[in-house]
Amino acid sequence: VADNVGGEVHELVLVRAKSADALPMKSDGSVDEDKISGADKAGEIADVAPGSRVSKTFNLAAGTYVAFCNVTDAMGATMMGGSDMGSGMGHVHFAQGMHTVLTVR
């Protein structure tokens, strides 16, 4: 279940990987999903609107997975409690810490 209690669109991407650090990255701080092998892509719930809940079933083999939001949006120059994101830099959800590791046994 992807339960978006925030005010922005999010997504839930599941990738077989040992850690978030093991994922291929783009220079903007987002995950380069094109460089992840098809065998390691477990699934995705895309475009979860603010205030909505989306359910999907994934059949995951035993192993370690990273669940993350890889949305990159062009919000204002000031974000999250006044931190300066730089003019035109955008808001990279993965780089903001929107990821976790889970183990399937």
C-alpha cells in the first residue's frame, strides 16, 4: 500500500538491491532506473496523488530490496523548512531520504 499523506505526488519503486548506496545514480541525486536490470526491478506504484492510497500486489522472491520514491519535481527555490535548493534545481525525493531497505524471507 502506498499511502500518500503528503501534499505532493509520490511513487513507490521496488528494486532488488543490498542498499540504497548500491543503486545507480544520476548527477541530480535521483536513481537512474534505466541502468537497473529488468531482473532486479520488482515493481512500481506510479503517480500516487496527494491524500490518496494505492494498493498493488508484488510477488517478491526472498532477498533484500530498496523501496523508494524517485520523483524529481521543479518546486520553488526554497524547500523544506527554508533550505535553499538552488534556483531551478528541483526537488529530488530520493535525495531527500525517501527510501528504505526491506528484507523478504
